[in-house]
Amino acid sequence: MGVLLSLVLLAVAALFAPPAAARTAAVPVAAVPAAALTEVTGFGANPSDLQMYVYVPNSVTAHPAVVVAVHWCGGSASAMYSGTEWASLADQYGFVVVYPSVTRAGKCFDVSSPQALTRGGGSDPVGIRSMVDWVSATYAADTARIFVTGISSGAMMTNVLLGDYPDVFAAGAAFSGVPFGCFATTDGSEWNSACSGGTVTHTPQEWGDLVRAADPGYTGRRPRVQLWHGTDDTTLAYPNFGEEIKQWTDVLGVSRTPAATDSPVAGWTRTRYGAAGDQAPVEAISLQGVGHNLYSYGMAARALTFFGLDNGGTAPQPPAGACRVTVTTSAWNTGLTASVVITNTGTSTVNGWRLGFTLPDGQTITNGWNATYSPASGAVTATNVSYDATVAPGTSVRIGYQASHVGNSAAPAAYTLNGTTCTVS
């Protein structure tokens, strides 16, 4: 009843609101209880009768970012809420999470009908767009920071939404999906065996044209895309991963030759297209020997980094100015500790930082302080905690970690601060 009453009050208030030109900045309205998954009804056009659930953290920021988290076939909003860490990340960074939920019998999102593959054409994308509009209006959300992510059917819907509404979403992260338009059918079927089996292939331009046809005439900015797929996926076969890369590199107009390739976790191959940083136009992560149910704890945090929301809910950190890193290590038979001092030798204050470095082979971080470290081995990123996020010119922060090793106890040879190479002393 509390949600319905709030909606009524919002509608009444709208009747007496001054003209748009005379209004001041919108004030967020506490339309749903904080820190609880809450259903919202009457949120706008909803041709396929989706359900809308919202999670608003106690610490929601002014003009928050919004993440739409879309469930898998057979799933639900509550399953997506309890089975992923998006709500806990919202608690940490102050953004709002929208959880769409399917009511049709199959519990799969419509990613195949002509209506779904056209901007404003009807079906599920229209309902999800209405959910975004409701949250944006109710919480005065930052419309430049609207993101979408999903798993399986939700990953396919992620690609569909990025194609239908490129002006709405800043970026998306698709876990085990297929390209936009790959599942297209005309007989009302929700399943496309050729696509799921990985036998639908097109040239990059053909894939890109499918996306562009969803919103003909659109010439604006296109959302960035992060793609995840397991090599042993037998539900949505692995060749779909390569087809997604072909599609989105064409749509975003970047080379299919990776700008950077690394392995952030053993068995993972990450390629970045169009740029080498955390917010590349296209980022693709292949998981060797992993099947369809690839999602595991920690992946949402990597998507959050790709979105640029892991520094207090603000925009991505700007490049740092000049910096210096001083590191000392103390080692024993199978372990070591490292003390790292980061000094801002530039002329501007750093507000929010990420220190990148690569551990020597055989080293694994087992504990750390004054920063969060991810992953534990290989190419590591140390991210500031709340009490040491600001580094004024001429000042330093000290962080450290404990690690195991198998013989090589050396310190990393190079460091970057927000993408800027630091001198090492």
C-alpha cells in the first residue's frame, strides 16, 4: 500500500507542478522503502505485463546511477536479487537497481519478436524502458549513467536494449548471451535453435546493420559493451561470443584487432577493443572450460568497473597527473609482505584512485590493507578505500599486502595510477 500511495501522491503533485521551464532541480522522492526489494506497479507502458522490482540503498546518492539487472530463463527478479551481488554493490556505491521480472509461462525475455527488436515496437523492451523512466523521474537519476546487465536470457535482453535504446544506456554487460537479432523469429517462438547452436553467422557489417535497423536514423553515441562467455557453453554455443564481438566492434566503429589482451584470472582471456583501459568501447572475457552457468561472485564488480561506477558512484576516475611509487618487500620461504607508498607528484588533487600492477608469476595476494585488491594474482588493481581516496599534490598514501610465492619474491616492476604510468623508486 505504501508504494501505491506514493504513486498516487506523485500523480497528484504532477497535476499542480509548474511548467518545465519554471521548475527547479528535481528532488529525489522516497517512493520505495530503502534497502528492500520492492515491487512497483503502474510504472508506465508495459505491453507484455512485466513486473518491476526496485532496490534503493539506504545510502542512495543524489542523482544516482541506475543499473538494470535482467534475470535468466526460468529466473525472476527475486532470484536475480538474491543470486547476484548487485544489491550489495548498490549499498556500497549508492546507485539504484531495477530488476525486471517476466510473467509469461516460459519465464524468458522476448528477444526474438519483430516488436522486441524495434525501438518502441512493443513487448519487453518497452516495459523495461518505462521502468528506467520511472526511476529516473522518481529519484532524479543521472540519465548519463544508466546501465544494463543480464545473464543468459537477460544477456540477450541486454544486447537488445543496447540496440533498441542507444540513447538511454551508457553501457551494458552481457553474461552468456548472443548477438542482437540472432534469436529473431517470425512465428511467435521464443527459441531459435540455429542461433543457440552457434550456427548463425554474419559479417560484422551485417550484424551491425541489424542493430542500426532497430532505431533507424540514430546517429548519436553508442553504448559500450562488455561480453562474457564460457568455451564449453552448450546452451548458447561459444561461437555466439565471436559473433557478438563482430557485431559490437562494427556498431562502435572500432578495430577487431584487440588494443589489449590479458588474463586477469587463470583460465580467462580478456580482450579490449578500441582502447586498452577499463572503459574500452568493447571488452570481451572468454572463460576456458566453463559452461553456460558462468556467473560467479566477483563478476558483477568487474562489470561495475567497466561501467565506471566503482569509485563511489561517480563517473570514471580521470587520469592522474605525475605519480611516484615506492615499494619495499620483506620475504620468507613461501611468503612476503609489500609496503607501497603512492605519491602524487602532479599539480592536481587525485579524487579516487586505482593502482595497477602485475605480480610476478607464482605470487598470490592473501591479505591486504588500506585498499581493495582484485584479482589476487596476475594483473592486479588496488582500489582506494573510503578514507584514503583523496591524494593532494605532494602527499602520499600507504597501502600494503601479504602474498604467497613459489620462489620469486620480487616486487612488481611497474605501476599505473588511474592509467598513468608512475615512476618507481
